[in-house]
Amino acid sequence: MRRGWGVAGTVAVVVIVAVTGTARCVAGERHIAAADEHVCVVQAGSYAACYGSANATKKLAPPANATFHAVTAGHDFSCGLTASGSSLRCWGDLPGGSAQLPPPSTFFVDVHAGPRHVCGLIPHGTVLCWGDASSRGAIDVPSGVAFQGVTSGANYTCGVARNHSVVCWGDSNNPVIAAASTWRAISDAEHVACGTDHACYVRVNGSVACWGSNSRGGAAPPAALTTNGSVWWLAAGAGMTCAMSGSSVPGPVTCWGAVSGTIAEAGYEVACAGWGCVASTTNSSRPLMLAAAADGLPLPQTVGTSDHVTVSTLAGNCTAPGRLDGVGTAARFYDPQGVSLDGAGGLYVADDYNCLIRRVDIASRTVTTVAGVGGTGSTGGVTPLQSSFRFPNGVDVDGGGNVYVAGTHNQEIRMLSGAWEAVRSQSL
């Protein structure tokens, strides 16, 4: 059941399920879409706009003067449903070419793209898909099924049938398709979200369940959502899933897996891709998009600018503690504690269990060890790298370039001089 927003003038507002204590009927218009290198949105006046990493395919360039009520994004292409007639139009490099698309008179209820294909739902329940052999069977829709919704994943597609079962097709090596006994047993689905190698669905009672690979936690929803009856939308990406729930719109956007936590307290819609997830937080003018990047992956270019809020990992990897200098997620920390900006583009880090002081160059995300030998102790040395610390917990920098370190087990405050000739210690 659609909420009472008109198509004309609607901006980044998902067509919501009516949140009641009864079964929900999920509609499928999508006003914000995410792919690995770009995002697309429906703006004021129903014009589509795409932002991200430009390439020769013109995937960021919607047709001039065309208006849309829904958008979706693949790897090298983007598509939308027109505001007049709800026909499917694509721009960029759709595998197999756009000539294969149906005539403009074809009316679509929903459309969703995977990296190499796009599928749409027409009113009487038929799903139609386009692409080429590179989608590994994701365009080969099973016959004889009346669908109420469809979502495309990485070389596979899943739909919810009108009898609340789930039907999937595509790459047999994908963990989602391979777990046929799981999805074939589903009989209470309202909406399904397809990620890279996992999928989740909203049950008729508004709770969530998932299947497929759980290597990054995207198939393990929070316990509360497995019984919570107020979930009305899901989006899945590479190892992450986000849910929208509650009794009103906008609602909280709760994510788990590679992106986790509440990324928006009041969101209208959410979409996920390989790099993370993006949520719309307004329904007027250009949508304010809040982007959350997973594991320090870079956001698409031009996404995360002044009208976006970005949450990303600067350096390190929460799943793999260790001791290693490097760039971004290639670097390793072990229980990092205090941090301090140095005023020169760097961030000092007290790396507690490694007994080291590290510096992160913010622009390049390069991590280097600037003090400590790595073993526990409290000795000063001729140089910082010949000195030892005992579980440093706090670090600060003054205007003269001196770095102060608080140890937790040696009862000392250490000072790395601005000239870096020596490390001096001062007993508490």
C-alpha cells in the first residue's frame, strides 16, 4: 500500500509499506540507488541526477528533459522509470545494449539493476530482465510465476511471488542461489533485498531473515529485528544490510555487517552497493544523502561532498588486529586508544597493545610507526624508535610539535620532543 505522496515533486521518498499490525504490501518505487561507482537520485521536479566516478559510458548523464519517479544503477549504466507512463529508460552501457529494452508503452511497477543486468516488474506480475550472458543467468526469469516484487543482485535475481514465496535465478555458484533449499522453503515473504552474496527478506509479520554468505556479517540481522514486526524496507550490498523500521516515516536506518549501526535516525530510503550504503534524509529539494563506507573503502567520486555526511574507516581493519604499517585498511592496529591531530595533516595514535605510537597521514591514509620498539617497557632512547612504552593509552600534541604520551602500566607521561632528538620521561 502506498503512502500519500504524489509522484510529481517527490524527491528521494521511498514508496512505503503501510506500517500496521497486519500484513504489509510492499511497493517498489526507488528514489535513490547505489552502485559500486555511482549513486542516482530523483530530485525536485522529478529529474534524475547521478553522482560518482565518471567514465566513457555516460552512466552519470540521464536523458535531457526526461522526468522519472524511480531510478536504479548498475556498474556501467543507470536506468529509471519515467514520470509519464512509467516506461523503462537506461543510459550508459547496459550489457547487450539498450535496443533490447521494451517499447515506451510498457508500464512498469518496479525496476532494479544488478551490476550487469536490470529487471522490471509489470502490473500483472511478470518480471522481465535485460542484459547479456555476462550476467550468468540473472536475466533468465522462470516462467509461470506471478511476482509482487523483484530485486537484482550480483549475477542473480530474486523475486517475491504473490503467494509470498521467494524465487531466485542466476549464477549457481553464488551462495544465494546455491542455498536453494533455504529460499524454496520461504512462504512468508513480503520484500527481498539482494546483496553481493547474501540476501535478506521482510516477513509478512515485519521481521527479517537472511541467507547466503555471512563472511562479513550481512546475513546476521540484529536479534531484535528477527522478531520485530515493524520493518518495512531492506537494502543489501557487499556484506552489509540495512533495514528501515518503525511506525512512521521517516524512520531509523539500522545496518549490520560491513556497515553497522544506525546510520540515519530519520531516513526515507536506503540503498547499498560494494562500497557501503547511502540513505536519503529529506523529501524536498535535492536529497541530503548520508553515506556510510565499509572497511575504509572510498566513496564514489563526488559522493560525500558538502551536502553529504560521510562515515568511513581512515585506517586499520576491525576484523584483523595486528602490527603493520601501510595504507588505509592494509595497516593494522591492536586496540588503538587516544588520538590527536598534529595540525600538519597528521593524526597521532596511541596503539595500546602494540606499545607503539603511530601517525596517520590523513590525506593519503598512510600509517607509519613513529615511536616505540613494540615491546613493553619504559625506557627512553636516543631516538623515539629506540624507545619503549608500556600500553600507551593517550596521546596529545602541543603547538610546538611536542607529542605527549600517557602510559597505563608504567605510571609515566612521556614526551617526544618537537625536534624528535630524544624521548624524555617524566614520572607522575
